Amino acid sequence: METTRNITVYRGVDFVETYTLTEDSVAVNLTGWSVKAHVRRTASGPLVFDIAPTITTAVSGIVTIDISATNTRSLDVGTYYWDMIFNNGSDWFGPWITGTFTVSDPITQSA
């Protein structure tokens, strides 16, 4: 079941977010599964960034996105699109999560 989740990351700032994959309000057991998530300017455009999510608690369907400050700093400011797909060992499913991926500069500066 597709869910929309719009993300905003700030250049030079860590971004961590956790998702629980559910179907009919029940967590999907992701044991043995893999996950991919990509950022692109358009659906058929070149890859801008590989989010590289991880399945952190498979039996509970928990997936984590953890993007370091070093990686967010390397992204160009702008609005992109992203989605997340899953593989159960033989077939790809999804996208289960889609949305915009906005990169901004922080307003308040430390120096």
C-alpha cells in the first residue's frame, strides 16, 4: 500500500527517519527482504542520490533512513522526488513510500 511522505533535508545536517511498513495496519515481516530508495529530479531522470535505507528490525517491518551531514552537504538545493521499494528475495514490490525530497540550506547559521 503506497504512502506519501515528503522529506526535507538541510545541507550539512544529519537526517534520520524511521518507518514501519504495514499492510492492513499490520507490520510486514521483512526478514530476508532488501530495500532500495532513490532520489531523482524526475521519475526517468538520472540518479541524484541513493538514500540506502536499512531494515533495522525486520520482524517488525522497521526501516531506517540515515543520511549523514557529509552527504546532505553534497546535495544541491532543490526539490526532487523519491520512493522506496522492497524485494522479498525473488520479486520487487512498491513503491511503498513516495514523495518529494527537498534539499534546503539551514536559515540559522552557527557562525
